[in-house]
Amino acid sequence: MNTSPDPLSGFLQRWRIAPPGDPQFRTAVWARLQAARDTRWVVYVRQHAAASCAALALAVVAGGWLGQWQAHRQATQDREVLATTYLAEIDARVIADTRAAPHEHH
Amino acid sequence: MKNFLLTFLAVLAAGALAAGAFFRWHCDDALHAAAQEHDAMKWLRTEFHLSDAQFAAISKLHEDYSVECADHCAAIGSARAQLAAAEKSGQPAATLAALRRKVAERELACRTAIGVHLRKVAALMPPGQGERYLQMLLPRVENYGHQGAPTVRLDG
């Protein structure tokens, strides 16, 4: 059985690395971080083209539907007001109601 | 994060623009203006696509009918006033019933006259529009007794 000490262990204990110093290292790291931060919006959108297009399409469709619905709703309300006004002008029963209780009608 | 927020805002702006554009596209400006001014005759003209001649004829018909309408109004008002006075003074049930019949008869006469008037107006409208006009208004006139003043829910 070999009981002599392992030479590798001594070698590892003596091993030292002396890399050449890079005075620009820290600056370079910050520069890269800043570059990532400053990615232009157009570039960002291109990088996420599928998601951006999907979101845009969804917003346009939803917005369009909402606008159309709102216009339809307004038209229905307007017709209601006008039909009420029209009938109130030609229906003597409504006119009689109005005269009997003017405070209850417009 | 900044770019994400920018994208989100751009998408929101696009949605708002689409909503505004579609609203403008589908909005009936003439109808809305008439409603704002409570101008039923202006509405009649645009809603049923009346020509100048048709509009003039219908306006004349309305003017003529307003005299008859005033007579009906006076008759109904008088009958209702008599009924109210009789109820207040505690008249017998038979008297009240007779007065109620009188009110109902006068209201029926009024309803019949409105029906005739609306049909005359419809006859002056372009093909198809007259039917639409009657479908829109006649049920409301008929329903007066059941719902008080004529209901004008147009989507019903």
C-alpha cells in the first residue's frame, strides 16, 4: 500500500492564477447593461412582433366593436326620445295628461 | 419595462382610435341633432327619407290634424275633470261608472283618430317607409291605456 503524500495536493496548494488586469472591465459591463436598457422601441417591437401584432389587432377589433355598439346605442336612445316627442305632439290623451299634471312631464 | 409600457400605451391608443373612428362612421348625426333639439319633424324627414314634397304634404297633414287633436284634447280633459270632481265629491258608483265610460269613449275616439292620421301620413311616405313608420308608432298608440303615456321602446 502506498502511503506517500499525493503530489497533486501540494501542486494545487501552490497553484496561483495571475490574469492580466483589465481596467476597462467594469466600464464595459456597465456599457453593455446600458445598451440593453436603451434598446430602441422599434427594435423591441420587432423582437416581440407576434405578441405586438396580436395585441394591436385585438385592440382595434375591440375598439371598433365598442365604437359601433356605442353609436347604435345612441341611435336607439335618440329614436326613443324623438318618437316620444312626436307622439306627444299628436296624441290628445298625452297632451291632456300633460295639461292635467304639468309638473310630471317635461 | 419602458418599452413594454410604450407598447401597451400604443396598443391602447390604437384601440381608442378605432373606437372613435367606428363611432363616427356609424353615428347618425342628423338623428342625434334632431334628438338634441327635440325636433320630431326633422327626425321624421331624415328617418323616413322624405322628399321635400312629401315632407311638405306631411307637415300640412299634421297642421290640419292639430285642430282635430285640440278638440279631442279638450273633450278628454273635460271628461277627466268631471270624473275627478265626481270622485272627489263622493258621487254614486253608477255616476262614476258612467263618467269613466265617457272618458274611455273619448280616449277611444282619440286613439281611432290618431290611427287614421298615422295611416294618412304613412300613405304619403316612400314605399316601405310607411310600413316601418306604422310598425314603429301604432303599437305605442294602442298600448297607451295599458302603460300610461305611449311607450316608445323601439327595440321591443
